[in-house]
Amino acid sequence: MIIDIVTLFPEFFEPFLKTSIIKRALEANLVQINTHQLRDYSHNKHKKVDDTPYGGGAGMLMQFPPFYDVIKKLKKTSDAKVIMLSPQGILLTQKKATELSKENHLILLCGHYEGIDARVEQLIDEEISIGDYVLTGGEIPAMILTDAVTRLIPEVIHEDSMAEDSLQKGWLKYPQYTKPETYKGYQVPEVLKSGNHQAIETWRKVQSIQSTYQKRPDLIKDIELSDLEKKILDEIIQLKKSNG
Ligand SMILES: C[S@@+](CC[C@H](N)C(=O)[O-])C[C@H]1O[C@@H](n2cnc3c(N)ncnc32)[C@H](O)[C@@H]1O
């Protein structure tokens, strides 16, 4: 997988690319991540890439020609996917990240100021938002998307741990604990120390469904429930009703 990131601030990405799992994925050649300075595609001798909006209004807009040129340069094959980071896009979800992790080549466009000349929409495949709020630029959203996608690329992280991650199968992950067993009276649940694998598995399933029901009930409508999950969920709902 190649991820090309077009930005006014390539330096933003330096620590991100040199740290932890992303660094290891790059070193292992599981992903290639390149940053591209948009100013290198400026048509202006001062490397300017923004101007005032037609029709008036506050702020500056990023110009179309540098984006046109950089996309034409980077998109060498038809399977490269051009994604503009934008608060107007569809929300990035684990499902979308999983879908993108199967692509061969992503080209991410980071906006700044008031955003990008709208003609760019004719050159992109997708417009993605990382949440319903407005940030100053697309760099943090591009890092979030890159991180979410890269960790899903085979071999980047342990597949077993990924399969049980929150949202991967719709549910939130069950609570986890590590040593020490007790601290200032705060205990680890007994079942996790029992060595009874079947009991631990059942406890985790119940906890996972309970956490989802309590914290993110909106997720449940998109999950295809197994008979067991449905039974556990019904019991949790009944218990909640009887406890008021
Ligand atoms: C200040 S924003 C521009 C917002 C634009 N004026 C609007 O109202 O839609 C500048 C850039 O930050 C990025 N950005 C801001 N919020 C974002 C979000 N929630 N998700 C993805 N990108 C975002 C986009 O690349 C955007 O072009």
C-alpha cells in the first residue's frame, strides 16, 4: 500500500512517521508513506497556493491548479484513490478504514484556510471527515486516517488482537486489566484470574455487549446478532428495566 499525502506542512508528519507502529510498518515495507509539499506545484514565483474567494467572503482558499497538477502527477494508475479530508465528507469509521486498507494506493489531500477551490471535487474519489467539528487543516485528519488504515494492513499488528478491537465486529471491546492484581483496594475481576477459559470467554462476551449497550447503543443496530448475542443483549435490557 502506498499513501501519498499532499500538504502545505510536510513537517507535521515527521514525528508521526518516526514513531511506534507506523515507524515499524514503514521499516518492514508493509506500507510506503510519502508527503508532498503542495507549494512545489505552485504556479506563482513566490510559491503561493492560496487566493481570495470569488464572490467575496472571509479568508483565503487553496487554489485549484496546484491540486490538479499534483493529482495528475501522483495518480499513475486508475486504482489510486484520491481522498480529500474535509469536514463535509462522510465520517471515517472502522468499516471505512477496513475498506481503505484493502486499496493499493491512497492519495490524501489536506486542505487549509477556508479549504480548497471546489473544482477539486471533480478529481477526487472520496471526501472523508474525521468528525463533526472543524479543524484548522487536513494534516491531523490525514494522520488519523493513515493510522487507522495502516494498523489494518496485514502483519502491521497482531491479527488476533486486531480482530477483538472495539468496532472491528461492531461491538466495543470488553474491559481489560493488568498487574498489579490489587491497588489501593481496586481489584481485578475474580473470573479473569480463575484460569477457566470458557468462563473468561463468556464473561468477556457479556462485558463487550454490556459496554456497547451502555456507552454506544447506536452501534447495535448495525450488528448482525448471533442467537447468543441476542440472548445476552435481551438479558441485559431486561436487567436494566427491572433495576429501573
Ligand atoms: C478550516 S477547514 C475548512 C472548512 C470549510 N471552510 C468548511 O466550512 O467546510 C480547513 C481544512 O481542514 C481540514 N478539516 C477540517 N476539519 C476537518 C474534519 N472534521 N475532517 C477532515 N478534515 C477536516 C480540511 O482539509 C479543510 O479543507
